[in-house]
Amino acid sequence: MSSHDEPTDVPPLTEEMAPGTATDPPVGGEAATVTVDGERVQVPAGSTLLDALEATGADEEVPALCHYGREGIGPRSECRTCMVETDAHGVVPSCSFPAEDGMTVNTAADAAETARSVNLDLVLSDHNLRCTTCGKNGRCELQDAAIDERVEEPRYGVLDDRDAYEPLDNTSEFIQIDRNKCILCNRCVEACNDVQVEGVLRVEGHGADTRIGFQSDAETMEDSTCVSCGHCATVCPTGSLIEKGIEDATTLPMPGFTHKNSVGTSVESSGEQENPMTQMKRREDGDTATDGGTDGSTDGSPFDDEETWPPDDRTDDTGGERP
Amino acid sequence: MTDGLLSAETAVRVSGTDPGEELLAAARGAASVPVERVGPTGATALDPLVLATDDGRTALYAGATAERAESVAAGLGGGSFPGDPDAAVDHGPGPTRLPAAGTGPLAVGVRRVLGGAGWVVPDSPADHETAGGFGADDADQAALLDAARSVPGRGWGDGATDDPVADLWETVRGAAGDAAVVVNAHGTPADRLLLASVPFVVLEGALAAARVVDASEAVVYCSAADAATAETVTAAAAAYPDPAVPLRVETGPDEYRAAEPTMALEALEGNHRLEARLRPPGPAAVGLDGRPTAVHTPRTLAQVVAALDGAPTRLVTVDGDVAAPATVELRTGATLADAVEAVDPEGTVKAACVGGEFGGLTADLDVPLSVEGLTGADLGTEGVVELLAEGRCSVAFAGERARFAEEENCGRCVPCREGTQQLTALLRELYEGRYRADALHELMGVMSSSSICAFGVDAPRPVRTAMAEFEREFEAHAAGRCPAGACDGLEMEAHT
Ligand code: SF4
């Protein structure tokens, strides 16, 4: 047996996970007594304010859309639809704010209600709201939240510009991805990396281009290193990640209208996939067919490609400077 | 320690952000006296600046060419200054800080923490010692905490923005685990100036912080775009005599958001994608690699050192519609107007955006440069003042900043990621004849109250303050008219 470290072609047994997300500090404080909407409640160490809200039933008042609260997933605290007012710290996100002894929480404060409502509408503003052709219709956490909060007309509209849609990733035999329905709650990335330890999914990009992608730099689910465990689809709050076979399960029967053609474009399997269970499959050069002819993502911004302000293509004045 | 430049009675100094090798070589080739590269002074209008010292006097040659530097260096020592200096100052023997010129940008304000900028050799510990430096190394912890109590953290990259530094140090000290100090030099011109010109002042502050919080190392974090600065501070760190803890210098991506304290930590930990971390707890309790971490800007640390023997000052960079930007140091009580003295505005000043990228707009320059004065006027404390000349449009300015926020945010939280898109869209509506002030205020309020980090909290400020200060311009745009004429050529639709 050699005592040296021989150079070898064998890849390392574990590759480092690169989910693209920040290393958050542990949330949760010491055991505490908190007053929620006038009701005193004791919570054990490690509790957040949302835990205290759950103890009194006040969690009914907050959508806490991105919150999962099981299996060590989250809090991601990205949607900010769980904002509550506290005496000590003003408006805070209950899902990730430590319950501190003596804290007083008011869920009905104007500032907190407005924050929850505006943030829920902001989530909807970037969501493909074609519920009638969605496989998650009727069991979608975003739909539930919008109904519970009696959203009738979201302030900022919904993502219904089909030109702005990212093509559906229909390449995998097991899981379909519709990023137009993604609220970036990060549950799937945590399920994939922290629970299943597969290291397939990641968050990539920034600003309006932030999206769920693949750590192997693959463009499609089929070309990724996915092992088809399905955990990501299980935790997905919306119809963004959905198991194949049920993608049209709850679709209202409308002749000729399916989830796929409601999005307009999709990327289909290259047909070259050999074994969906193969791990560490890297990007291949297989062609990907598209139904609609778009070549990739758009960020949905109304000012794509514009360099100047005012945002108006009728001029090439460099905005802000004297004419 | 070998003799530094400060002990030379006759010398030529070459100062500037990047005076160029050619100029330095020309001066060196011609001179029989020491010729040294010193750091920039902050007054970029004078760059490159050649300073010739002889017989208790120093002559300043602004905007020097290689030829001029050569003739100055060749002629020095003859009793009078060669050529035609822009200014000459009598200072007697051995000044340890840049001799104050009577006029020009160098005459504005005071030069305490900037005293050595443009005068000492940046990475020379001998110069720093001759100039009275390294005092903080001998200060006891009580004195350091006292000094830190009088200094509010400077800049959005600081872990204690606008709050007493001592409070943060006490949090770090009280948190479990092996502590660290991070010097966050990413982003602001004054921070770069300190590291490029007087790095020992900053390192002294970092080591003082390390002693108080019982840290095991201090890490300087620069933008990858600032290679020269990183080099200077690396040389200074290597030359630091007996540092209390090891010093190292790292760089992060050249992105605006990379200066946010938790994104700085993410970059230092090697994450390929930068997004902000949740808080609380903040980095003071759980920071670099999970350790309690004091994150401070160079400005903050330099001011703690300065506060050991005197009142802290403020560094302010004036930029925008000016002939050349300038960084000046001002005493407490000075106003924006005092800072603006250091520059040559291009035309009449219409307004200033105070507080960096997401600062606030004001037409009134009579605002005190203090935390209370600035925040009271809804302006930012970042230490960057951008002048807007007459003819600039406040709506266009606000729109540009909203779009910058839309493009540069980390993408993590909804109020910022989605809110900046809607903010831009609402401003765009002005050009279609709709001004929905209430909708704008509602959105901006929620962005500020519920975003994870200061990026999203501050991003609405340019729009909010422009609406307050220039409301008539907003209304005019919705009526199809740009009063400044800057949006001319656009078809604007009036209310119907
Ligand atoms: S406020 Fe903006 S920059 Fe900060 S975490 Fe949220 S999205 Fe990222």
C-alpha cells in the first residue's frame, strides 16, 4: 500500500455543494414569554415569532408564504409576507425573528398589514397566474394565500405577458419546471442540497434574473444531475416544480387548453437521455427542441436592454444629462 | 526601522491616484535628492501632483507632466524652486503632514486623518511612526472603548452604520467564539483614499478593534477593481511592526452590493454568488465563518484612532457635475456647502444627492454633516455628495437610481427584488401621463420597512426625496412636460 497521495483520475467522492445562497445565522432565541395580539404565550428556546404566532393561532393572520417549517428547510424569509409589528423592533419578519422574552407583537398594526399585503402583491406581480391550466390549481400555497387575504385585484398586476415567459422545462421524464410560477422560496434548493444531499439545484443570477438553476451548469432538468427523487416537487409551494403525469391533474377541462400551451414555449427532451437515475451527468451537447422558438430566459422587466433613462425607445437622448 | 521620507529635508514627492510610472521615472532620473511616490491627497483636480521640498518650504506643481517633474527634480536644491510652482508653503523643518496650502481644494476643511495623505510613503512604517502613528497600539482598552463610543460607524458597509462603534465591539466581545475583524474597504472613494494614502492609520484601528473584541485576525476586504489599493495595504500589512493579530488582505467582486456587510462576508468565505444574510443576529454575533465579527469601514477605524486624541471628523467626497471630484475632511458642524467648496461645479448647482448611490436629493446645501443633521433631512450618511447642475431632471435622476437598484440587487427578498421593478414601472408611468404618488409612497414604505438589508431599505430614497424636493417636476412630467428640458425629445402624454 502506498503511503503517498497518488494523483488519480477518480473524481473526489464528495463535491462541494454550491447552492448559491447565503449562510444564514441560526435564528431563534432563548425560551421566552411573548404577548401576541394581547395573548401571553410561552415558547421554548430556538423559537421564532412565527412559532409564538402559531401557539396562539395568530399565524392565521400572516400568509408566511415562503415558510415551510419542517425538515430543517428555511426560514428563507424572502417573501416578507409574515411581517408583524413589535414594540421593541418595529415591523419585523415573524418567520425569522427570534422570540425575545417580554416582546409584544401586534399582527393587525397598519404598517405590518400593509407590508404583508404589498409583498403578497409583489409576489403575484411576478407569477404566471394561469391557475386554470395549472396542475396545482386548488392545492397551491400562493393561491390559498391570495384567497385567504382576499386579493381581488393585485396592485401590480400579474405576470401575464406571454412574451416575458421563460420556456417551460419539460425535458425530464419526472419533473416539469415552470419558472414563471417560481416565487424563489428556495425550499427546493434546500430539499435538494440539505435534505437529500444531492447538490443538483441552486439559486443563480441576481435582480430580476434570479432563478433556480443547476449546479452542474446544465441548462435543462434532463441534462442536470437530478436523481429524480422528487423532493423538490414535494416542497414546492406553487406549480413551479411538479411531478410529470400530474402537471395537468387539476386543470379545468377546457378543450385543447393545457398547462404547456398556456405558457406558450417549452423545452422538450432531446430524446438522448439514457438513464434518468444516472448521477453526475454533466451537460451534453444534445439539441433541445423548443416549441415556441424562444431561446432562453427574459427577466420580465419592462426595460430590458435599455441603457438610458427615461425609459423610452423613441429617443436616444442619454437620460439625465442636458440635451 | 530605517529612516523614512519624513526625515529627508530635501525631497520630491509624486502624488495622485495613478501618476504613472513614466512621471516617477523621469523625476527619479533627474534628481539627486530622494524621489518617492506618495498616496493621493483626495483633491483629484491637482493630480498628478508633484511636491518639491527644500529648506523648510514646499512647492506644489499640479497636473504635472513627466517633463515638468523632470525639470523640478533636476533644479531642486538651488535655493529657489524651479519652474513656476502653483503654490509654495513655508513650514519650517520636518513637517509630518501635508503642509496646508492657502487656497484650492487642499485648503478646504481640516487634515487630521488625512494629514499624511500625499505626504508620507503609504507603506512606510518609519513615516507613520515619525508622524506620531502607532499610538493606538499602546492605548489601553478603556481608552479605545471611549474613543469608539464617540464614533458612529461610517457608511453602509459598516457593521454599525450611524451607531456608536463601542456598542458593536461590546456585542462582539460578549458573543461566544473566536472573533474576527473585517475592514470593509469595498466601495467608497474615501475608504480607498485612506488605504491608498495612509493605510497604517486604518490598520492601527483594525488592530485596536481586534484587541478590544479579542479577535484572532483582521481581514482587509477590497474590491477586485482596486488592485493598486489592495497592493498598497498588503505591503503595509506585511510591514506592520509586531501586529497584535495576523493581518491579511482579500478581494471581492466589483459589484455595488458586494459592499453590504453580510455580502462582504459571503465573498470572503468564497461564495460564488452574493446575497445578503438574514439578521438578527448580525455579523457581530455570527459573522465570518460563523465567528463574532466586527465589520468596519476604513473611515470608521481611522476615526476611532483620531478620537484617541481629539474630536472625530467626517470624510466627504464631492462628485457629480464637477470638474474633478474631491475628498475632504470636515469638522463636526460643517455643512454640505463647506464640502462643495472643494470642487469646481459645472454650472449652477441645482441639487445634491447626498449619501451615495441611494442618497437623498436636496436643493438646500445648508445641512450639517452629522448623523442627526443628515438623517433629519432624509439624506444619506454615506459620505458621498453628488452635485446636479441646473438642467438636470430630478425625475430622470430618480428613475436612473430606481433602475440601478432593480438591476443590482442580490435577488433575495421580494420587497427589493420585485419592489424595485415596480418602482421603476411606476416612474415610467409618469411619461404616460400618470403620477400615482400614493402608490409610490406605499411601495417605498414597504421596501424600506421589510427589505432584508440596507440595499432595499435605502433604495427608495432618491425617488422619495426627489418627490419631496421637486414635486412640481413630477407633476409636470405627468402633464407631458420636463421643466429641465432634459427629457425633451420624448413623447410625453398629458393627463386626459
Ligand atoms: S434588500 Fe435587496 S439586496 Fe438586500 S437582501 Fe433584499 S434583495 Fe438582496
